[in-house]
Amino acid sequence: MSGATEEAGSEILRVEGLTMRFGGLLAVDAVDFAVQRGSITALIGPNGAGKTTVFNCITGFYRPTGGRIRLRRADGSVAELQRLKDHSIARAGVARTFQNIRLFAGMTVLENLLIAQHLKLQKATGFGIGAMLGLSGYKAAEAEAIAKAVDWLRATNLLDRADDAAGALPYGAQRRLEIARAMCTGPALLCLDEPAAGLNPRESDDLAKLLAAIRDGTATASAPTSVLLIEHDMGIVMRISDQVVVLDHGRKIAEGPPATVRSDRHVIAAYLGEEEEA
Amino acid sequence: MTAPGKAGRLGAALLDAAKAMLVAFGLFVVMVGLRTDVSSSGALLLRTRWMDVALLCAAVFVLRLAMALWVRPRLPAAGSALLGTGLTRAGLLFGPALLAVALVLPFIPGIGRYELDLGILVLTYVMLGWGLNIVVGLAGLLDLGYVAFYAVGAYSYALLAQYFGLSFWICLPLAGILAAFWGVLLGFPVLRLRGDYLAIVTLAFGEIIRIVLLNWVSLTGGPNGISGIPRPTFFGLPFSMSGGPGTFAGFFGLEPSPSHRVIFLYYLILGLALLTNWVAIRIRRQPIGRAWEALREDEIACRALGINITNTKLTAFALGAMFAGFAGAFFATRQAFISPESFTFIESAIILAIVVLGGLGSQIGIAVAAIVMIGGFELFRDLDEYRMLVFGAAMVVIMVARPRGLVGSRAPSVLLGERRRIDASLVGEGRG
Amino acid sequence: MRQGPLRCQMLQNPLRSPTACVTVGTTVPPQKESALAYALQQLINGISLGMIYGLIAVGYTMVYGIIGMINFAHGDIFMVGAFVALIAITLLTSSDLMGGPAAIILVLAISMVFTALYGWTVERVAYRPLRGSFRLAPLISAIGMSIVLQNFVQVSQGARVKPLEPQVQGGIELMRDGNFVVQLSYMQMLIIGSTLAVLAVFTWLVTQTALGRAMRACEQDRRMASLLGINTDRTISLAFVIGASLAAVAGTLYLLRYGIADFFMGFIVGVKAFTAAVLGGIGSLPGAVLGGLLIGLIETFWSAYFSVQYKDVAAFSILVLTLIFLPTGLLGRQEVEKV
């Protein structure tokens, strides 16, 4: 934990010259930005600005046409995310949520959180044989995983719903569960795709508190985690972000603390006429 | 209900039944009314059967009317859901009861050779159903060529025994391993395919394996199959009628009897089926089993959680194939004869039907479905050529009545507090 | 009665000999000096077989496009079509009306009408009640329906293979090379001609009429189509009716060309036609025809040059390879995964 604080302020994620082309369409054009360790960085922009594309490149769902995405983990090792695909991104330490919530709807809340700890648990099973025979090594690992899941359930106020099917939860609870699930993978960077979409004001408040707690490492016993989010709700973006990156038409048009960005004339021009909740 | 409403309903029902009769007439007038026969000279002759057409049409009219007037109004809307919970609850008692009956079946008075043979047959399908359930029910991968691995197991044992003289007990694990190996080999390139593509590719694999078995005459005997496959021994003691000291009867000092072997085969398949069940139940509570179910629910979310989708799918595919391989080896030793005819698509379809009718992922549901389908099929043996017709119709009717199968709700693999019901409508069905 | 060991595979039908498929596309063994002529003959044979597959494949692809299910009973609808045609031909022959193009057209029409009724009924009985439910349920129901159709025909028409005397004989000699004659038979002309005619009508129906628009709308987004006032139930029924009529044409032509019908003929032809639909890109109508042609050609050439026994293996292997390297088929729409 001390290692993380020492390096706090340094970059956890550096995006350089990120370009994504779909056929003839240039969706993202040489975007550079960084996410500081222990910060909440918001990626904003009008519809069609390329936010989701950038996001999908970082989380490995698209392979970028060009550019580099480097993740510097707490132990100093660097992962070149643009070279990784699919599940290896999550293994490198990037966890994500989805705009249109993707939970394992037919499985219980607790099961959802255990699947998030699959890698660790799978290692403890001894190629499935140890677990099959009920050896103690696996039992201990499972107990630990359940304890971690319970911590996150408490943090997201879902403890009493642990044995309900995830699909049976109300919308707001599903959003929180998805965040809890992403955190259970023990990520270095948490990426959230419109986490406040569809939430009522009180739920948005709770979300803001939860994200700040995740950033500061006070949500559970786990380490502080940097957060990157896409959000349309300017209220929440301006309130919780430490850094804001603004995209428009696939290019970065501004970057800085919320107050600076809010008064930036490019940003105002890009947003003219929309998104004036702030 | 008021009288005019009732009359109106009757009128509507009559009209509806008349329409159904008209359709039935169209369906049957050619196919039933005119029967083609091949004469001795090879030319085609026509025979008319208008009476049969009339009877069929009348039957459709009456049935349709009965459906509209009596059956449908009495079907409670929540009936099927109720049945589901009832069955799940009963399953707690029903499962052990069923197991107890299965364990003592050979010694129940009145159970003869025929009943035991039927029991062996049902258990074979129960085992295949439980094996396929790992692939379809848990991992959500639609496999229409499951019988291919059954064939691999059967032929592995037959060929290993024939060419190398290996005994059943050595071949059994080998057959499983070989089937699993084929599962990996075939699964690896195609498991990333989307749902129905995977279904058709697995069907194609099933057919390819069958055609190869059929045509590679020098190895497999082609359509004549392989006969004289060694019968199983009781861990080295053959079931022989001679009763000598080296035989099962002689060793245990029993009167030699042909039923010893049948009883042994019965316990063998019961043991194999229970092994499949045990592994499936245990593995559901393992990380890998949960990952399979997660894969069925949402593949993209799995990727985002760092789960290697291809490997996870492959393990499910290979494990399912392995159990089919075991069952195949058992089949070969029981029949002492195998040919490609035993491994056609219809077998895959029946096993899949058992899994779906039982309720995907439900062990007890699948056992009940296998008993109902295979046992029921046997029960109707006097129907002769109509039997398959009834069988197919039953598949349609059961599916229409209970699309989620007998047991639709899912049991969680791990609990923090007490169990709550997971409704079937929430459970995913997989894209694969 | 109640003794003797059960056959473990009791659900087998001993009559369904998997070896008893017709050997198609082979004529004369190749001779060195007439290699080109031989190849040309195979091309003609392959195209005419492929047309039949294409007609069936359209039915698969149309249903798949609209309701996203594999209509497993479609191959058996093809079989029913062949049987209706067989009965119609026998009936016409017995009243001395058979012979000449008018009779063939009449047979085609009879087969289309009655087979379409089967297609409609299958959808109504086995699929409509399951609309919008669990994805595997209609598949199992379809497999059940396929068993029902096969055994219904077995019971009503008997299990024996029905031979039909050649109805259309003769042909045009296209080319002579040594002692090898390349022939375009009248039967093949009939197959190609009627397939093209039927497909032309079908294309007009889909692209130019309100019905076709409704079908395409359902294919794009069924819920939206129904919100816009399209009667989706009726549209789906019509897709089944059209698919079954095309299969009836295929069944009739198949019967006329190969001169046999049996209740199990629909399975392997159905699987290959579905393979054709997937090969062409499922959901794509031109793709289905293209896929059918390719499967027909592959099968014919494979039988002509390699081995007849493994012709189905060749067709299936092509399917597997296509899917591995071209997962959406030849003309299928690329599906972008939305996250």
C-alpha cells in the first residue's frame, strides 16, 4: 500500500497517439492523455465524439489501428495494452463495467463476485483436482474470496441481496453490483462506462461517494484504485473528477481539472446547446 | 358466465374446429388418402383410403373442440410455474428416493431380465444426458453432434480390444481420454463460433465421424461393424456359464447364472452415471463450473473479467466428450457389437431433447426426462411403427407446454445466507 | 414378447440405411483424352444439383433471418414435397395424363400447394406457441416435428423406397470428345429452368411487394416492425409457406431427376441445404442460392474425381473451413459486437 502512495501523482495509464479507424471512418484521431495514479479521470464529449471507442481500445474490446496504451502497475511493471486482447487486458489489471449493464443475470449476486475472482480461485484448485476432492487449500481460497465479496457487498450496500439472482435486482443496485464485480478482480485501473446513466439523484450521490472511496482505498480494505470513466451527467463529472479529458469528433480538445475545462471555449463550443445540467 | 357468452364461445370454438378440420383435410387428403405401392413389376400403384382421411379429420375436429372448450379454460395461468417449484421442492426428497430405487432395483421381486435391460438403457441415456448437460446446460454451447464422442468411445474400446487385446478396465479410461482428446481437437477451431453456427458445425462433425466409420472398412468393418467385442469381466473374473474356479460364479461360490452379467452391467452403468452426476455437481461449485455458467450468461462480461473463453469452453466440451466416451465404451461391451448405425444424428437429437426437456442444468430433471422419454418409448412398444410418430409428437407437445423443461429454476452454487428462488426467465441460454 | 436384450439404440430405424443415398453426378469414369469434356459434364451436373440445394437453402435462410431459428423440419418438408409429387405423378399416369410440360407444371403446382400447407401447419403447431421463449425450445420442437413428419410419411406411405420411372428423358449433345459425350439433359434443363423461374418470382416477391417489405422489416427488427403495424405473425407464416413451396419445387425436381423417394431422404439433403445456407451467409437470400450451387459443385466434383463415399465429408469439411475462416459466410452481414 505504501508503494502506491509513494508513486501517487505519477501516471498509471498513458495513452499516446491512439487512433482507431473503422473502414473509412476515423473514429479516434491521435488522442493523447494520461490517468494519474489515485485519481478519477473523466472522459467526456458530445455524442459520437469517440469516447466509447477510446474506452473499448483501453479495455481490449477493439484493437487500435495505431498508438500506444501503457499501464504502469503499482509494482512498476508496464503493460502495453494495445498488444493485449480480450481476457489478457483484465489480467493485466484493467477492469470495466458496461453502459448497458452486463451481469450474469441468472446467477446470484455472490456468484457474480466469485466469478470476478476466477483467476485466483482457479489457481487454488490445483487444476481442478484438488477442489474436486475438497482439499483444504481450495477451501481457504474460497473462504477468502467470499470474504472479499462480502466486503464489496457491504461497500455497495448489497449485502442483504447476496443470494438473490443478479437479474432480479433493481436497476441502481445492478449498477453498483457491476462496480463491485469489477473491483473484485483487484484491478489497478477501474474503467466505468456511464456509471450514472439511469440513476436517480440520490443514487447518483451514493455513486459519487462510492467512486471517491474506491479512489482513496477507503471502500474496503483493498488498495486505492484509479478510476477512468465516461459520463454524460456533467453534475457528477464536475463533482468527483480530478481530471477531465474532452473529446470531440475523435480528437482531444481539452484536458485539465474540471474548473479549467468548464470554462474552456472549445469545450463550450462543442457542447453548445446541450448538456447544461452543470 | 352468462348464457350468450357461452353460446358465443361455443360458436367460436366450433368455427375454429371446423377450420382445423379443413387444414387437416388438406394435409391428409393426399398423403393418407392416396397410398402409393410398388407392384411386383416395379411400377407404382395407387390405393385410396378415403375412410382414413375422414376419420382423421373427424379426430382433429373433436380434439380441437375439446381443447378450446375444456382443456384450455382449465389450464391455470400459473400452473406451469407451480409445477416447476413443486418439482424442485420434491426434488429434495425425490432425488434420494429415485437413487434408492435404482440401487436396489435388481433385487426387487418381479424385476426380471427385461426390466434390468430397460434400466440399463435408461441409465445409459441418463448418463449421456448428464454428460451433455455439462456442455449445453452449464456452458451454454449447443452441441448437435454429441453422439460422435459416444461413437469414439465405443470404437476406441472395440478396436483396442480387437487389435491389442486390452481389457475393458484399461480401455474404459482410455476411451474417455480419447473422446476428450477428440473433443478438444474438434472444439478448438470452432468454439468461438456463434450459437447456431456451432450447432451446425458440431452436427457436421458428428456426420463426418459416422461417414468415416462407415467407409473405413479395413479398420472399422464399415457398415458390418465390429462384432465379438469382449464382454466385461468382474475385475478379471469372466461371467462364464462353466462355473469354473476362474469365473465370477466359481470364485464367489455361486450357481452360474446369465443374470449375473446383466446385474453387473446394471451396476456398472449406474456407477458410471453416478460418477458423471458427482463430477457435474462438484464442478458446478468450482471456479471452472461457475465460469461455464457465467459464459452461458454473458460471454463479453467474462472476457472483461479476465476469463479465457476458449479454454473454458474447451474444458466443458472435453469433459462432456469424456463422459460420452465412457458411455460409448460401456455400450460396446454391453452389446458386444457396434456399427455406425448406432451413432446417427437422431441419437444426438434424443440426448439433447432429454437435456432440454429435463430443464437445462438440472440433474434430477434430466434423470426424470430420460426415464419418461426412454421408458415411455419402451412402454409404447406395441404401437410398432406409430411409436416414433408418438415420440416426435411428444417432444413437440412437451416443449410447447414447458419450454423451460421440467425443472426450470436454477440452484445457486454457493450461498451466503439462505436459498432464494432464481426464476428460469433470468437464466441465460448461451449463445453457443 | 417381453424378453431378450433390448437394443441399446432402439430409437434407430433399421430401414434407415445411411448408405442408401443416391449417387449423384457420376456418369462415366474419366478418360485421359476427354478430361475437359468430363469436367464440363460435372459442371453441368453440379449446377443442376446445386440449384436444388439452393431452393431448399432459401427456406432455411429466410426462416433463420426472420425468427432466428434453425427450422430442422425443413428437410422433411422437402421430402413431403417429393412424396406429394410422386403421388400426383402416379395419379396422372394412371389416368393417362402424364407427359409433356403441362403435366410437369401441374405436378409442381400440386406439390407446392400441399407442401405449403405442411409448412404453414408446422409453424403454427410447433413454433408459434414458442415464439419469444427460450432459444433451445423451438429447436427441440423442430427436431420433434422432423421426427413426426418422417414417421408420418413412413406410416402413411410405407417404409419402402419408391422408385419412379424416368419422366423426362433425352437431352442435347453439347460436345463430343473421343467417345465421351457431354450432355445437357432435358431434365437438367428443367431443373435449371424451373429453379430460375421460381427464384425470379421469389425475388420479385421479396424486393418489389409489400409482403417482401414486411418480411425484410421483420428480419431487421421484429419488434419495431410490429410497432409499425406489420402483422408479424402473418409475415412469419408466409415465410414458412414460401419456404415450403420452394422446398416442394426442389423435392419434385429431385424426384424427377433421381427417380426415388423415401421417408428419410429429407435428412441428409436438408443438412446439406442448411450447410449451403450457412456457407452463403445465413440470412442472405442470394447467399443461399450461391451456397447451394457451391455445395452442389463441390459434391459433384468430389464424387467424380475422388470418392463417392466421402462426398458428404467434403461438403461438411468445406462448411467447417468456411466458418473458421469466414464466420459470417460468403455474403453474410458482418456482425459488429456491441459492448
